[in-house]
Amino acid sequence: QKVFADAHDRDMHVAFVLDVDTLAANPQDLIQTLPASARIGSSGFQLANPDTPEGFEYYRAEISALFGLYPQIDRLVAFQRFEDTPWQGIRMENLPGTWKSQIASAIEKNPRLRDDPKTIPIFVASRMIAAFDKILRGLGRTDVELAGSAFAYDHLQAADYFFTPQTALLVM
């Protein structure tokens, strides 16, 4: 907290990179307490669905606590890996119906997304980022820039399509 406060006092940006796709970032014991309708599953891994009231509340509690501890954050970066994380195994058939239709519509408009293995993980990240945006606005933190990030460049086509124009794209 002292480091973030000092950075803020020196007019430095404080970016917080939040893992979103690992087991550690999605504590299964907590997520299992959500109703099945608020979870997305794949191969035993569960993810809170930010588009349900319970899933949104899960993320609201997380983001509220983060900004309660570190109010100096002015950039929140949703970070995902594209190898060896449970999230990468999420398949179309595991997604909620509205998400399936949104992805199908996106593929119809941009056929290159059909064969892009990043399409589903990036779409899911875009839904989380949209929830983060709504949560931050609710906290009065319209000053916080949102971004999506990964270690590689090959997700940029899907990210450019699914992320809102206000969402920055960062490559680590």
C-alpha cells in the first residue's frame, strides 16, 4: 500500500494486473458456492458468469475489495495466459446460450474468428471486463482505465473484435 501511495503521490500511474484465467484467480471453493446457473464449467473447472446476478456479485466483491485496499489503482488489466490454464479448455457447448449466439453472430460478421482458438477465451474475458467496467462505475471510479493483456500477440484479432473501444490492449 505504501508503494502504491508513493507512486500516486508522484503522479505515476498505478496499473494492477489481475490474473483471470488460472485456478488461483478462480478459487473453486468459492465459485462452487454460486448456483449452477451462475457458473460456467469445463473439465471440472468452474468460472463465475459475470452476466448473472450472483456471478456479477462475485466479481463486485473482488473488485471492491481490491480498490478498497489499493485506491491508487488507475489501470486495471485483465491478464490471461493461452496455455495450460483451465480457462483455455472452455468449449462453446459449455457457454450460456446468449454467449453462444453472440459468438456465432461475431463469427458470421468476421469469419476469421471461426478457426481462432482465442475466440472463446477472449470473448469470456470481454464479458469480465464489461462487468469490471460496470463495477468501477458503481464505485465512482470512472478514472480507471481497463485493459486486456497476455504474453503473446496472437489474441489481438479476437480482442480487437470483442473488447470495447475503450479497453486497451497490452502485450506483456
